[in-house]
Amino acid sequence: MVNETVIRVRYGETDQMGVVYHANYFAWFDIGRTEFFRGIGMEYKTLEEKDVLLPVIDVGCKYIVSAKYDDEIIIRTRVTELKGVRLKFNYEIVRKNDMTKLAEGYTAHAFVNSELKPINFKKKFKNIWEMLKKSIENY
């Protein structure tokens, strides 16, 4: 399963040349991930209320073409790995009007509780685990 979220580049996300500042892609990955969870019926807020946190343990981004002020972009998000206490998402950032790929990246996360101790997410939330697993298989 790939979740697609459309946003518009805001002025404050750009530099003096109207080009998106590189760190904003990571914020967009966060938006994509949040919407991915919402798309499978589980909001981040609900996970946190159930004492599940997903800190980023690894991240990367390859910049291909610059996004610019007022571009409408699509954030494509999918789960690519689900193993033990780890979860990995891959992202594509695409300009909507011409479908040019602007960037691609990933974030890796650990399932932990509020004390930052690893949790057995599969055991605690079997139905969500199965949805995440199925999203990989259906891609």
C-alpha cells in the first residue's frame, strides 16, 4: 500500500531563491508517515495514548530536483520493512503538475514505550501489525 498526501510548498519552507530548504523534506516525511497511519485507521496520537512511540533511529534523503515555492507536491509513503521492534518507511516526493520525482528517502523507527524501552508491537497490537505487514505484501 502506498499512501499519497498532497501539500503545497509554503514560502517559509524556501530560501532566498525560492528553493525548498533541504531539512523540510524530513518534515514532509513526517507528514507522509502520519497520513499513512491515518490511512490504515490508526493515528499517531492514539499510538502515543497507548504508550507506543516511534522514534527515528535512521534517516536518509536523496535530492534529485529542487522543489520550489508554491509547488504542489505529492508525498508517497510506504512501509518497506517490519521486523521485530523495527519499522521502515520509504518516501518519494513528486511535483504534482509534471510528476517529476524531486526526492526519495527513508526513515527507520523503533517501537518503544514512554520509557524508551523496546516493546513487542506485534503482540500488543496484532491487528495493526497485520495491516502494516499486509501493506508491504500488497505493494
